[in-house]
Amino acid sequence: MAKPYTMVPGFYTPAPDRYDRMEYHRCGRSGLKLSSISLGLWNNFGSVNVHENARQMLLTAFDLGVTHYDLANNYGPLPGSAEETLGRILDSDLRRYRDELVLTTKAGYHMWEGPYGDWGSRKYLISSLDQSLKRIKVDYVDIFYHHRPDPNTPLEETMGALADIVRQGKALYVGVSNYNAEQTAKAADILERMGVPLTIHQPRYNMLDRWVEEGKPSLCDVLLERGIGAAVFCPLAQGLLTDRYLNGIPSDSRAASPCVFLNEKAVTEDVLNKVRKLSALAGERGETMAQLALAWVLENPAITSVITGASRPDQIRQNVETLQKHVPLSEEEHKAIRAILTGEDA
């Protein structure tokens, strides 16, 4: 059946049923709701990528009810070019829908040369956000994150910069990323004293990397206790939690490339055996490995949204189908998954 909308440049009209296709969850105790599936612009949206493919992915996502788009100052390549790509697509298609979008960006990793282009100083954070706003061509972002803890800058300075950014109207909400449980609690306390809530955390979390569940209190405990939301990155472990690696490492895969985030050393036979068992469980449920992995993350009560990457529009459609087809895991299935992940099923 023909789609009742078009993606012709300058004439884009979003799908009229887009909000019927997606679930939205409140971000902690804030009034902000995020789409369960979010789109990360970490890869495939840079200046080295095909612009029309990036455009098609963004518009497909919006047509499916994905309203949350995640960036950082250094996303590309080249650094900053993913923000520029989003700015171009806002101009060509999405500017009139700005108030239906949650746009986020971050600063905390190396962005420019010299002592002021990295980490968490007030100078770096405010300068970086000013640059990001120009690249995206917006007056404000919905969420601005500090991307990683800075061991050499007082946390009060970093959080003070975030609080001032909210007061200046350059961001509606602020968050942190890659902070552990103790650091998150301290950041939340400092911001609370400044009258600005810590709204969201962005941690890495997936079936094979469950550090957010560890410790007493765990990061999940802190998020739930403090009313802080969480948007998870790498929910598919850089593609490892898909059907792609069931028979080993394909020659054209990310693990076979020079990628620093997933390499052959990380893809051990023990990991592959776990993925095969999880994939078999998914198959019994009528799901793919990726669908099970995304749904498993979202069933954690501390998690608001999963940030998924994509290289083509079909991958976004498949991720959204996770919500449409998934039946909540039973307690027996949760136990079976825990046994696989811990090796207790052997």
C-alpha cells in the first residue's frame, strides 16, 4: 500500500499515524517523555557519509514515532559534522516540527586543540555548546550532557556550568554520561543545591555489559532512587547482539575492522556461545536476537530509552518492530537469560 506521505526534499510530510507506532516513557521524575527507541547519530551521519541516506534515516525514524535524536560535539567524522548534517535536515524537512523533537548533544571528549577543547571545564562546556547550537542551527537543545567525568576539574565547576546553561535557555534539561553510581549521586546533589535537576544519565548497557546493575548501590539503584532517567547507548553491543556473529566473525564486520569499540579479541568463543543460546531463546519467542536484546534492556525499570544506531532505514524499522511485536519476558525467561549470561546454564 502506498505511503500517505512523501520524502521529496522540501515537500516532506510525516506519517499521520507516527505517534500510534511508538511507546513514550517519562524520563525519571521529570515531565519529559522519550521515545522508547531513540536514534543515535554517532555513526553514518558525518560529512564522509552519503547525505541522502542520513536524511532518509532521520525521516524514517520520525515517521515511526522516534522523536529523540542523540548527538555529541565530536560525532562525525569529521568531528562536528553529524550536528551539521542534522542542521541541514532540519532546514530541508524538519524545521517546522522542531517542537516535536528532542535534540540532545554532549561535550567531554577531545574536540579541538589546546587546553580548552576537552574534559569538563566551564570554558569548554559553554564554548562547545555554543558551537553545537550553530552547527545544528537551533537556539537551544533539549538535553545537554557532560560526556564523561573529569578527574581534574571540580565537579562543582562542571555541574555549575550545566546549571547556568539551563538558566541561559541553551538547554532545557541536563544530564551526564559514563558516570558511575557514586559520581552520579554527587552530581545530582550538587545540581539540586543549584536548583537544577539532573534529569538523565546516558550509560553503556547491554546483555553482555551489565555494569549498571553492579555494586551497592548500583547505578540503577541511584537512578531509581533519585528519579533520574536513562537513555542507554550500545544496547546491541556494537552489533554483537544480533544474528550477524552466530557463525563467527564475518570478514566485513565491525569486529574484523580496526574499530576500537569492538574487535576480534572481544568476540571470544564464550561470548559467541552465549549469543547463540540467546538467539535460540529469541527464536522460540518469534523474535530476532536484536529484538530480544533491545526489549531486555527496556524491561529494566531504570531505563527510559535505548539509543540505537543505523546505517540504513530498514534497520530503524526493524528496531521499532521490537516494540510492536515484543511480549514481555516471563520470570522463567528472565531466569534463563540470567543463567546464560552468568554461565550457570552450562
